Amino acid sequence: MELEILTPERKLFSGEVYGVQLPGISGSFEILDKHAPLVSALKAGKVKILKDKNSNPLVYTINGGFAEVINNKVAVLAEGAVEA
């Protein structure tokens, strides 16, 4: 699936991934390939990007925002983010 992490300043990440873990306001959740459509508010926390099943995750810290999943594409709109 395709993942984009966007902040008001720039595109932080864009590419094909195996999965992504996100800090939802009601708790962390994971998006994998062919996930059902979803829109969720995000709280401040860590976003873990899994490039494939066996690799170490890339980690970004966000200040909150929103995530949208549609047609096997995940868009994370973060208020602010840095690579951890």
C-alpha cells in the first residue's frame, strides 16, 4: 500500500509500505494492505512505518492530526512531525 505523511511545511514521507502504526485518540492502531476505508483523528505520539515484514520500523513523532485510508492509500496529515 502507499503511504504519505504530510505536514503544513512539507511532505515527510512518501512510498510503498507493508504497514503503519498510528497513535489514534482512542489508542494505537495498525493499517495493513487492503484495509477498509477509514478516517481517524490522531493524538501526539509515534508513527511506525513498516517497509516490509522483517525490517526495523522507521519512526516519526507527530503532534497530532488526521489519517485517511482509501483505495489502499494512507494519508497522514500531521500538525507537526520529526523523525525519531
